[in-house]
Amino acid sequence: MSHIELVLWAGLAIGLIFGACGQATGFCLHRGLVQRWSARGGYKLQSFALALAVALLGTQLLAVMGLVDLSKSLYLMPGYSWLLLPVGGLLFGYGMGMANGCGARALVLLGSGNLRSLVVLLCLGIAAYMTLTGVLGPLRLKLSELTTVNPALLSVPDGWPRFLATVVAAGVLLLFALRRTSGDSDPSGVASTTSRRADLVGGVIIGLLVVAGWFATGWIGNDDFDPLPVISLTFVAPIGDVIQYAMLATGMSLRFGIAVVAGVIVGSLVLSLLRREYRLQGFETPQQMLRYIVGGSFMGVGGALALGCSIGQGLTGLSTLSFSSMLSALAIVLGARLAWKQYHSHNAHHAA
Amino acid sequence: MNRLAYQSNFHSIRTRRQFLAFTGIGMAALLAPSFAGATSVWRQLAAARNSVGDAAVLEEGLQLTLPLVAEDGSSVPLSIKSNTPSRITRLELFAPANPTPEVAVFEFGPEIQSVNLTTRIRLSESQTVIAVAHTEDGKAVVAERPVRVTVSGCVAPAKSDPSAEMKARVRTPKSWAAGTSAEVLTMISHPMVTGLAEDASGSTPPTRIIEKFEATLNGQPVLQARYFRSLAANPYLKFEVAPRHEGELQFRWIEDTGRSVEHTEPVVLG
């Protein structure tokens, strides 16, 4: 089996586990942010923090052992746009709020029969490629050229600074993740249907999958003659890739991202069938459908500009300690906050 | 029969005729390209016509594989496989819309019974890539493949390090079976400067490319290639060869400045 085939199988396996885990635990950054901002109980944000801590430790370990050359990855490219990254992040975060979850969450939901997610995913994938290589492509390139910076420092410097940054960041994240909050005694029981333990285990698994992705593309996929792009979990371009591959398979080769996305859908489907949680769901009103369409499209455009999504930048990008990823991730959270004010904070007030 | 039924019958006849007409036109449109002949772009390129010359043209026997959509025009993978009754002696690749339409010219020795090679090329824009192969019995086999080149998804200029240039890498099988084809992978690190691109400082460095690649077995030429600037940076060539004798495979890359690099691999028949 060639190294390319091995990487594709690894991607499928990673996707299957991600889908199953996402379906079983409901892993979702957006849910975690809403839980926090609406002061509901629940451990989704802790779960995400744990995933980030595990991803950070594992990824830096791979790098320091020389197994994966992270400098070849998207997040450590010599130049990036100081404008498009934050603007994209804001757009993505806002779209995520409108669509009630990011692309990864939509894939998991699709596996359990949620047709709203199908609409979100189609809009996300098409909008992403419209921005990358489509009608918005020339505008994106023009703006990118005008606002590119080539900073001397792309990430925390190697050696002691990186070691310290990794340990301190992971430590802070772990402290936050493992702390029991007062939301533990949640009288209404509405806040979370999964136990704290399930959330934490889910976070660890997702974090390990990020590390597995780096290992697959960066070590297994490393070949002198035909190296594969060094990537890990991300759910913007790969969703567009799946749509393209479905249409162009006779003239397009499979990629790691496509294998992962396919795996997520199948993994979630299998688990939801096993747990009898499969249920066809659609939109309740046309207004809701429009909101999800716009949300998905915002995520596609924003994710393409920000070079990633809540998982792509929030976990994978941040695991490289890249400064541009920190910029994107922060913008994503800000965008989500703006959407929360618009769409989700009303509920919290109503519930109270 | 009441009026509504009469009208609906009338409608269905009208629409059925229209439907048949549309499908007829539709099917004709789908079939038309194949009627017009699968390869027709090469006739519009003078270099391709010159290569074919007076030879009888075959449009089957050469399988040219390229991605339908290439997001990175600076490195587009190209594969070519031959399935012709007569051995191929010479293969030429063209990218008609490139500033230099010639991509590469390959000449094959008797150890290469059928062509099965892979490389990476540069495409400046969407176009149809052309391959012209000459067989031992004097025929020309032509293949074409359209490629759509989009803007690059990620703008990441490759930093070229002069000290890392001209480093050759070769992978050959550990043991060979006499007369059986096996894969040889070769690559040399070289920026293949086109002479058309501006570098970071705003100047345009002059053309500087690997011009020739030669593979010989015990001094006899196995594969000789002439590269042009339409070949991608870090020229990569994977090809199949079936050696008949043991000995040494010697590889040589020659830059247009005269600089050259050599690499040798033993051939052990197992």
C-alpha cells in the first residue's frame, strides 16, 4: 500500500472515531460558548478546553520529536493577511451562531438524520470554494495581496519559550477543564444531557484525533518524492472538497480531508442508529431555513478567509502555537459572541 | 370527453413533442464531441504538428492523466501510460497556452518496453495538455487532456535556498527481475527559474533550468529527457524500466549553465 493510501485510510479511521464521539457526546464549541454566556450549566466548553490541551501537548510532542514538520502546515506559512484572517474569523463565528454549530457539528448532526445540517453543509462547502477558487477568489486574492504581512515571528520561538508556553497553556486549559462548576447541580436538567464524564472523555478523544491527523499526514504521508500536505482536522475546505469529489471523481484524486469528512458522517450515522437516536429533522419555518442558509454561507466564506474553522483553527491551528491561528480563533469567538447576542441570548432571558 | 380532458390531452401532445425534440437535441449535443473526434487541439499547435510531421496519426494507445481541476498551476501531476503494439521511442509533451508550450521531450532505449511515467508540470492557465508519442514503426500516437487551472487556494511562495539546489534523490528497487518492469523514482532539487517571475526584491531573475536528464545502464542510454521551463520546480520523474543485464544505472542532470550532478544505483538481478 502506498503512503498516500495509508494516509487516506488513516483519515477515514480518524473521521469515523470523530463522528462516533461527536454523536455520543455532542462535542461542540458553540454549545459550550452558549452554555457559558447564557449562564447555563454544562461542560461543553470544558470539553473543548480539554481537547485543546491534549491537542497542544500531543502536537508539540510530535514536533519536538522531529516526527512532523509543522512549519510545512498552513498555520505557519511565512505570510498571511492581517485583515482577512480576523474578518474571516468574525464571519465564521457569526455564521456558526446563526447555524447553531460549525461544520464539524453539522456533519455529526447529518449523520443522525438532521437535514438542516445538510443545507448548512452544502452552503458552507460551496461558499468556501467560491471564496477560494470561485467568483470571490480574485477579490480575496487582491485584498490578501494588499494586506499581507510577513512577520519575523510566526509562532512561539523554539526551545525553552515553546516548552514553557506549551506547558503553561496546557496547564491553564486543564485547570479550567477539570474544575467542577456550580452548574453541576443543574435543577432543570435542561443544560446538558450528557454527563460531565462523557464530555471530558470526548474532549480527550477529539484532542488525540488532532494529534493523529498530524501524524498521519506529517509522518506517514512524508515522502521524499511525493509529499502530502501536512494538515490535520479542519472542516471548511474539506467539505467543499467532498462536494467537488462527488462531481469530479473521474478527474480528481481523494484527499485526507475528504476521507475524514466521509468518516465523520458514517461514524455518526452508525452510532446514532445503534443508539436509536436517528431521526429525520427539517426546518420548522422558512425563516429558520434562511437563517441557516446564511449561517452556512458565512461559515464557508469566513472559514476560507480565516484559513480554518472552530476545529481547524480553534484546535488544529492553535495546537501549533501559531500567532495567526490565535488571531483567527479569537475572531471566531468574537463573531460567535455577536451572534449569541442576536440569536441566543433571548432564549436565556426567556428561560430565566 | 370533457373540455379539460381534451385540453390536457392537447397539452401532453404539445409537451411530448417538445420533450422529444429537446432530448433529441440534448443527446446530439452530448454525442457531438465524440463524433467530432476526441483529439483536435494538437492540430492547432505548430510544435505538435511539426512533431507529428507526416506520420500516420493514431488517437488510441496513449493514456494521459492529469487532474480535471488543478488548484496549483505551478505543480500539476501528469501521468502517461502507453499501450501500443509497437514500442515507443520518443514522447513529447506540450502545454499550448504556456509561454513555452514545450514541456519535455523523452527518448527511450530498448529497456523501456512500454511507457509508464509520471512527472509534474507547470500550467499558466486552463488549457488542453497534449502528448505526442512516436513508435518504432513510424506512427504518431496523440493524446489530449483538458485541465482547468484555478487560482491557488493558498498563497505560499516557496523560499528557494541556493545551497539546497542540485541535490539528487533516486529510489530504485532493491532487486530486479530480468526483463520485468520496475519503478524508478528520480528527483532533483532545483527552482527551474522561468525568467518570467518577479522575486521578493522586485527583480526578474533570468531563466535557469535543468535542461537535460539522462539515465544510462552500463553506459547504454535507457532514458534521455530534455526539459523546458514548463516543467515544475524540483523536477520529478517516475518511470518504469526493465533491465536485461545487471550493472549500474547512472543518472545525470545537466543545468543550462553547464552544471551537472550524477547519481548511481546498482542493478542486481534477483
